[in-house]
Amino acid sequence: MAKNAAAKSFAAQATVQEPHPPHILVVDDSRAIRTFMEENLGKAGYTVHCAENGREALKVLAKRHVDMVISDIDMPVLNGKAFRAKMLEEPEYATLPFLVMSTQDTEENVKIMRELRVSAFLSKPFKADQMIILVERILDYTNLLISAQQEMANQEKVMLLSSIMSLAQALDARDAYTRSHSDSVAETATRIARHMACGATMVETAHIAGRLHDIGKVGIPDSVLQKPGKLTEDEFNIIKTHPGIGARILEPIPSLFEVATIIHAHHEKYDGSGYPRGLTGEQIPFLARVLALADAYDALTSDRPYRQGMGKQQALAIIKKGRGSHFCPTCLDAFLESI
Ligand SMILES: [Fe+2]
């Protein structure tokens, strides 16, 4: 596949959007309000999801794409203000339009709503038509903004990935194993991330980090990278520099900075015995812990010139032994379930 086409297909895979009609999440502890909203929004052509408090709403957001949230303020467990504050902490949810419906349109509440960047405030009780018009206007405005931003972001991503792909292809040309290995690691890491209910952005990051995790090997001499036999200690020390080299290649690109930090840590081990920095536990970025599993599984099951790949069950038995030492226990459980 041509370099640019590969980058485009990569970006396209990463930005799959749910089809319309728009999905609206309604959050209210009153069953009557939820039913009212579901009926009227449904009649107007929207797909409606309901939650009875902020905590349940966060679970819905983690599971599926929504285009807009309409939320009450006063709710048990996690109220509307705390729910909105949590949404703002997540880049993926922070830009979702958020319409508040409440009886408490006091001056103080309206001030807080402004700080929480809500799109509009509907005072209860309200009429269905009034609510539908407001929802339509907010969604129209948001869609305009989103398409402009997506167009710019996609163009930037295609250009950047195209450049990075050139580099990855230079490495693939030197070492055929790296290409199939990187594809498998990307696929497994993506599957684990999805299984752990990660959002679309994180799943995309897992895919890119998996595909590029060994990019730092472009800085490793052929005599070491392609040596068929066992490496000497000095040669292994050279191999150990590839996560740092990979990170330095990607760090200057703002949209790949997180990928760089993950790649830097993909050979760290949970107990601190990995390289290059000997990070432990949660010091290791979450997706680097996921990559470590995907990387190990593919390495164990792949054929190499000097040995045959082992069977799935044998590889899984070895990986299970690394629980808490090499591998993060939570990620390991998710990996075993996902496979
Ligand atoms: Fe590596």
C-alpha cells in the first residue's frame, strides 16, 4: 500500500463515527422525566439512552458514543454538577454539548453552570416543543464546529502519520519480522483496550502505539538488529536503547506525545525489573502495560529464523507466570479474557 494511502486508512480506522440519528443521553432520577424525554425525543427522531444518576451516566458514556447529554442537577449518588465536572476531566467527553434541566435556576446555580461550560439551561417544567427546538439548535451548532475541527485534525493526522509511516517502512524494509509483529501487537493491544472499556481516543492511541512501538529500532545497527544468534551483553544494551530512541522521534509531534510516552515504557516491567528506566506499577503508563502483554504474546507465538513460535496455550501459561512481576495484574486479566 502506498505510504499516504496507508496513513489515510490508518486515520480512517481511527476515526470511525457512529451513524445518525443523533444519540442523546438523558440523566434524571425521576422516572417520569426520563419517560417524558424518551418519548418526545424519540418522536423527534433521536435515539435516547437514559441513566438515573451521574455515575450510571458515566457508565453509558464509557460504553457508547453519544452526541449530547441532557442532565438534571439534583440527583442521588453523583449529582449533575459532579457528573459534568467528571466529564470535563475526560477530553473525549469534555466537548459534548451538555444541556441542564432543573427547577433550581438560582443565580448561584447559573454561575456554576457557566463555570462548568454547560450549553444551555432549561427551567423545569418545560414544554416538549421548547426542549426539542433547543436540542436541535445546540446540535446544529455543535455539528458545524465538529466538522470544521475534524477536517483540520484529519488533515494534520494524515500528514503526520504519512511522515511516521515513511520511517516505519524504512524499519520494515530492514527487518521483515517487525512489520508483522507491529501489526499483531497493534491488534492485540486494541482488543485489550476495548475489553477494558477504554474510550475511542484511547483505543486509537493503543493502535498507533502498537504499530509504532519498535520504531526506535531504526537507530539500532543491522549487525545487532539482524543478528541471528544470542546477543552479547553489550549488544543487548544497544537493543535496550530502542524505546528511548522511539520516544525521541515522536515526542516533538504534539498529537503523538502520549504515544511517545507509551513507547518509551513498553519494555518496563511491573516489578521494576524492565528497561530503560526501571519504572514500577502505575508509574508505567496504562497503555504501555497493555502493550507489554501484546508484545510478549506475539513474540512468544511468532516463528523466528532461530526458533519456531510456540502454541497459544504454552504462550499463555508463560504469560500467566509473569502476573505482578512482568505484567500488570489488571491488564493481564483483561488480556486473558479478551483472547
Ligand atoms: Fe520493543
